Amino acid sequence: MTMPQEPVPEVEEFLFGSGLVVDDYYVERSPVSEVICYVNRDGRAFDLHISNEKLASAAIEHLLRLGVRVVTLGGVAQVESAP
């Protein structure tokens, strides 16, 4: 059995240190990437691009564990063909 990982303190500070809460965030998922997005107090949506890949991965994993909404883009089904 895998134990749930505790969030890295830097991830918590990065995501929530400015006053945003879990409900402000969502993850946009496309066939090639996942991007953290958030809605500010004025209702405007923004992408949160993180240049540190380790922090970005940890932040996405943490938000998904917290149950944020996932928006799937490019809803084209991928079909694998047999060789």
C-alpha cells in the first residue's frame, strides 16, 4: 500500500501564500501538457506557468490530490493502431 505523500512546504507556500484557496485553482489538461490555472478575486482566469519543473510537478500533484477541477482541452480521442 502506498502512503499519501505530504506536500512539500514550498508547494503550500507557493500555491496558497498569496491568499488563494483550493477553490481558486483548476488544472487544464491537454494531450501534451497539464497547466495550473487560477481565478483571481475579479473573476479573471490565468495560467500559472512554473519554470521549475520539480516544483510544477509537485504543485500539480498536490492540487489533484486536493480535488481541484480538471478541464480537458483538445477533446480528440487518441486511437492506437495495431502494428
